[in-house]
Amino acid sequence: MTRLYHVRTYGCQMNLHDSEKVENLLHHAGWRAAAGPEDADLLLINTCSIREKAEHRLGSDLGALRDWRSAAPGRVLGVGGCVAQQEGDALLRRFPHLDFVFGTHNVRRVPELAEAAGSGIRHAVTEESRSLERFDQPERHPEFPARTPGRAWLTVMEGCDLFCSFCIVPRTRGREISRPAAAILAEARRLEASGVRELTLLGQTVNAYGRHATRRGPDPETGSVPFAWLLRQLDALPGVARLRYLSPHPMFFDEELVRAHAEVESLQPHVHLPLQSGSDRVLARMRRRYDVARYLGLVERLRAARPDIALTTDLIVGFPGETRADFQETLRAVREVAFADSYSFKYSARPGTAAAAFDERVPPEEAQDRLEELQALQRALTLGYHRGRVGETAEVLVEGPSRRAEATLEEPLPQLQGRDAYHRVVNFRAPAALTPGSLVRLALVEATPHSLLGELPDVQPGPLLADENPRPTGPV
């Protein structure tokens, strides 16, 4: 009898990609995907610990899954990801119905842990590893279809050495380690052969790739190359039409990388460039290693290299000691850059970080007011950016059906959605034969605060509905 699994994933693209790796490993071990948790023999939760809310969600989920675990004999429950790395066997002690825990460096051990749990062995595996073997994964199993046809993530490095005062990533993902360029290119060629048209390079500080081993060229000992060199090598793959990367750090943009945005044809005109705060005083307390002037200088250099580049960012409000004047500096910086979009959050104290011990906490009500003010500004900026795009023609990589509109008797064409070169969602009507992973050219005809609306040249659609709650695409 075929054993079935179900995976719940919280957090960033790295977590989503890790879940893909786990599922592929389970397929190779004989498991298959369940239609939902009620049909699963194995349920995995891949966790995020960037904000306290995500940890609370895990506790709530695990409590609710006690009944799921006991409803059928032989069911197995596992937890992985950043909370697992952080808490380890403390999760096993807190939740007696939890069977195993695996950390961020131990994805490859999931099939083994699931088998052991089936024999009644409860185990937590959270050892950190500096071995490059942790990047090695089997090829995609033929019965494990891609969930994002035409697009794929490609891990180039993991970890972070910067220890920003608010960030728990160095403790949950470990120190920086870069893959050899040859291994990255080999995986990229396999993805290209499978029909992937768009590659997104992933890393906690992705443009720090190879920095410890390379200065001006390839490092023969580690196999690393400078990040901009890696982009140029991937650009040479004829089947890959689009290259992206997430999430970079402003301090690792050298001139070669900036120039790549002008010269590398497949490198898309979008950069997610975390700012976090527009106040130099707050940036210093955050240990971000740049000030606003340096950040704005980088923005100017990127726009000189690629004038149409779309910039998005991350922002934190309510950081300990942030005054109203500091917050106004953030608003000023957001207006000056005119970000196409941003991901903004209230500060959340994370255990073991320097900022967790800071005094001068911003009252929750004030932090919420600041967040709402910032998000209102960003909605206006995003709508203005979208309106400026109306009348253009855009190449869109089709993702699949829109979440809002289906075909009707009055309008028989289904509504689809995809992303353009600037990583903006475009909704449009098209024949069902237009499959996910296709590249199409659309006329942009309308703007909303969340998406653009487009038309195929030979299709006259009925009313289009904007997706007010687009799929989450937040940074690493």
C-alpha cells in the first residue's frame, strides 16, 4: 500500500524550496503526495521563526494536530525548518504526539526519520553542517510534478555571517556556505532540460555568494566564482530566458554586479533591496552596516545601469528606540526611492538576538499605527507605478489560473495570471490551452494597487477582476 504525505510550509522562498526538496526525497523513498492532511500517513510542518507570530502558529497547529495524530494508527507527525533548528528536542518534550524534528541542515534525513518514527522512535536532528553534501539532492522524481511550471528556485548559498541585531537567521540557518559553481551550473542545466525558463537564485544573503573564497576571480579550492561571474555563466544557458536572485544585502553590491544589470540579457529588471529603516540611527542599532546615503547611492547606480529597474524592499517599524522622527525618515526614504512594492512588518523580538535585550520598546499601538501609515504610502506608490506601466507591452510568464475569476457563460475564457519581467502580477483572459510556464506578450490596459490587467492581442476579454490577495512572494 502506498504511503501518503502532506507538507505545510510557512515562511520564505528558502523554506518553500526546502519543502520541495523534502517532497522529492520522499518520492524517491516510495511516498506519494496526499490530497490533504486527512488522507496523509505523514504530516510535516516546515516552520519559520523570523517573527514571533510564526512560532505561535506552530504551537497552535501542533495542538490541533493531536487529534489528527491519534485518529488513525501509524500516523507520523514531523516538524522542520527554523523553529525546529532553534528548539530541537524541546519540541518533542512539549508535544508528546510529535514524532520527529529536523533542522535546516538535515533535510536529507527526513525519509530516514519518518521510517524510524513508524517504528516508534522519536528523534530530533538539528546538527549544523559545513559539508557541501547538504546541497546534494536527487533529480526530480518523475512522479513529482513541478508546482511552478517554467520556473524554479536554485540554491547557491546558505547562511549569514552578518548578525543584524534583530535577525535570528545566523542562528537558524548557520554561517555562510557557498556551493561550487560547477554544481550550480549542473543543476541549472538539468532544470533547463526539464523546461524551466526562469531561474531564481536563492540565499540568505545571496550576493555574498563566494565572497570568503573569491576576490577577483574563481577560487580553485572551493569552486566558487564571484556572484556576477555566476550570473554571466547562467546567462549563457540558451533555454533560460529569465534570471532573478533573492535576497541580496546592500553591502555586497560590487561594481561587477551593478554592471551585470546593464549587460546580462536574461537578468530581469527587478531587485529586492532590503532597506529595513530610513533612519541612520536605527540602521546603526540594527547593525545593517550601511547608512541611508550609501543605500540611496546604490539605488542611483542600479538605475544608471538599468533605468527601468523595479525596486522592492523590506521594512521594519517599531524597532526598539525608533522615535516618530526616525519613522518619518523611513517615510521620506520610501518616497525618495519610490519602491514598486515593499514587505513591511512590526518589529518582533527574537530570542538570542542583540535587539531582544534593547530597552525603549515602542508601544504596540504606536507600532501598528506606523505600520498602517507606511503601508498606505506604499499602496499609493505601487498604484502609481502600475498606472505608469499602462499602455506598455509586457512579456509575462504564465503561472496559472487567477485566484479571483473563473470562466462563465457570459465570458467563456478563464482568467489567468503571471508575472512580468519586473515581477509584477498581471491578470488576463486567455484560452485554456495557454499552459503554465508559457511566455506571452500582453498589452497592459489597467492598473490596480495589487496587479496589472493585460490583454492578448487577439483576445477581447470581458471584465477582469484584480486579485486583491495575490499569492505570497515575500523575500528570503
